[in-house]
Amino acid sequence: MHRILSNTKGDRWIWLIVILLSVISLLAVYSSTGTLAYKRGVGVESILMKHLAMVVGGIALMYISHKLDYRYYAGISKVMMIVTIPLLLYTLVFGSHINNASRWINIPVIGLSFQTSDLAKLALITYLARTLSRKQENIKDVKESFLPIMGSVCLVFILIALANLSTALMLFGVSILLLIIGRISIKQIAVVCVAGFILLMGVLFLGPRRHMYATRVSTFLHPEQAKPDKSFQSDHAKIAIASGGIFGKGPGNSTERNYLPESYSDEIYAIIIEEYGLVGGFALIGIYLFLLYRCIKIVTKAPKAFGALLACGLSFSLTIQAFANMAVAVGLGPVTGVPLPFVSMGGTSILFTSVAFGIILSVSRDIEEPKKVVVGEIRTA
């Protein structure tokens, strides 16, 4: 154990944030899975132990990821994109249907399933960071730089959006941010935005889930006109938040966990506020803001363009997802189905989030350690 701790590098504050989020996750999941345990006919402790195993596995993955030199991720980014595109297509056609959406692929033998959009986020952000850093000398060239970047962003966006629009929109926003930081011209970024808007309209009005999207937006904009079964989730989230008060009901004393769908995942922030009050809710917001602050410091200190773009894309992806989840819980956005990173109960989503944390820490480790020659260092790093 001492050897592992001595070899743990990178930003110490980010490691502390991960530990805090892990503790919060275990407490919240244990408190919010009573109904799920009853439906499955198992004890709450059984579900908690499975979640604990995923959290521990995630931290182990994060440790391994942070030990790898971040420049090697540039080398596998193209491979990740080549693997991701067919997987997204496979998911749309043959993926497991949960909540009327094909978002998951079942992994044989081990009995787990994972959302291909989680892999797509890592793949696209890594690929964009690599491409933007490599093409800085001719970044304004349409054929050499703009078309490959635009094609990758729009292709991944449409493939994810057909099954998971909220994740696709957040990833598109992070991509635009990377394009701005990567010195792509405003005119070219505008073209990407227009293309994205056209694809979005196609998904909203022609996609297989257009009726569900219309209902969610209508329920959000006009809750007084919504049918009770359509606003059930948002109504009970508001009840949980309102009943929590300033200091909350105390750990394990939530009542809305018995009514809220996905109280251990999509709506876990509402349960946290109900049990820990506004104090707990603002504290969690503060943790994610502090995470963003530490990541921005890493970005500003990174000596290489690839490391800066990589850390920037991953950190904004994590924090945007966190605030999107919390916004839905407090009624500031329509229901999206986006989990709270490293807090919501989840299987492989925790593992992919952990890898993202590990890559950010790898960039941070490179800043802290004395400079040394890397054998076979990738030119673009």
C-alpha cells in the first residue's frame, strides 16, 4: 500500500475530490436503492457491494491510466475512433433496449453492459486534441484540417443523438470549445454549428424518438399542462428538494426515494438535497467547481498543446455533465437521463469516468515531474 501511495502522482486535490465523490456516492446509493432492492428481491447491502466494487475498480483504472504517459493516448486516439464508429452503429441496430432507447451493448460472459456513448466521448475528445495539436501549422486549411475535424464531430454527434440526444449535445458543446481553443477560425466553427443544428433538427423532427423529445420539452416549458404521468419524475424531484430544507432530513431518511424513478442515478442529486439539505447540495456544486478550477490550472501549465487540449476537453465534459444532471434535478432543464459523474450508481460509466480522471492526472503528472526524454515520443504531443 505504501508503495502504491508513493507512486501516486498528479494533482493531489483531484485525488481528494475523487475520494470525496466516492464517499458521497456510496452514502447516496446506499440510501436510495431500497426500492430497487425490493424489486430485485435482494438486500440493499448486495447492491451497495456491487457499486463499491465498481468504484474500487474505477479508482484502480484511474491509477493505471494516470501512470501512462498522456502522449501515448494520442497514438491510440485514431484506433479508438475506428472502433467507436462501428460500435455506435451496432448499438443503434442491435443494442439493448432500455427505456425505449438503444444505448447499451451487452458484454458476453461477464454479464455487463455499457453505453457506447461513454467510449465515444473519450474517443472523440482524444482524437480532436490530437488532430488540433498536430495541425496547428495549417489549422486554417479547409481540406487538411477543417474537413476531417468537422466530419468526425458531426458523424459522432448524429450516431449518439439518435439514441441519446442529451449526451450528444453536451459532447458537441465540448467539441466546439476545443475548436475555439484549437484556433479554428470562427467562420469554420460557424459552419460546424450550422451543420450540427441541421442534424439536431433532423433528430428532433424525423428521428425515432421525436415524440419523446417533444413531450419532455413540452413538459418542461408548460408543466401546468403536462399529464401527471409525464411530469411525475420532475414533480417528485422538486418535492424531495423542497422537503430537504437547509440542513436536510439526515442520512437515510429520504422518503422520495420510494417514488422517484432512477433515484439512485438520474435523480440522485435530488435525494442528496433531501437528506443533506441545501448545505449538502451547494457543497457538491462546490466540489465540481473546484474540480474545474484545478483542471483549468493544469491546462494553463501544460507545456504541450495536446496535453492542454486533452485535459480541457475531458474536464469540461465531466463538469458540464455534472451541472446538466443537477440542473434537471432542480427543474432548470428537461429530463435528460444523464448520470452525475462518479456519484450516480452505474457500472461501466464509472469506469469510463475514472479513465477520464486518470488521463487528466497523467497530464498533471507530466507537469510536476522533472522533464525527461520519452523514447518514441509522439511528435504531436
